[in-house]
Amino acid sequence: MPDISGVQVGALAINVTVPDDLRWTDERRGEVFELQTITVRLLPDGHLAAKAYGRPVAGGRGGYVSFRVPDRPELAALVDARATAAAQRWSEHRGLE
């Protein structure tokens, strides 16, 4: 097995689409957002960090504002499943073309 101790992970992230039945709303600066995606990053210690993003419920173009992902078992399971699937795909890479 190759020595990977010198590998520095700077930007290993995935975007997860939140299914309609798991979406939620949150408010920022008086504007209500429907949270539709979660960006999941792999931290250097192996843990995951997650931030949610969405669109203003009233429509229009909202700013790119992050929200905390609520502590809900079904959201944690979604993030875990998608991170595991992404790790599997990375482990099966076929090298540079």
C-alpha cells in the first residue's frame, strides 16, 4: 500500500440534493429560504462538516447564504449515505485520462 501520509486534503466536498420530503425552511435577514442542498466537506480529522443552502421562498435571486443543518436523524442519515457513496466512487477511480 502506498504511503499517503503527505497527502493534504484541501477541498474534498460533495453537494447533496435534499429530497422534497426532507426540505425545511429557515430565515435570514427577514427572508425565508427553503433549504434544498447540503454541502458536505471532509475535515482533516476524518469527520464531516455540513452546511445547507437554498432559495428564497418568495422567489427571486437570493444571496448564497449558508444555514446550519438541523440535528434530525433523517438528515444525518442522508449525509452519511451520500458521503459513503462518494467515498466508494473515489476509491474506484480509474486514474487520469
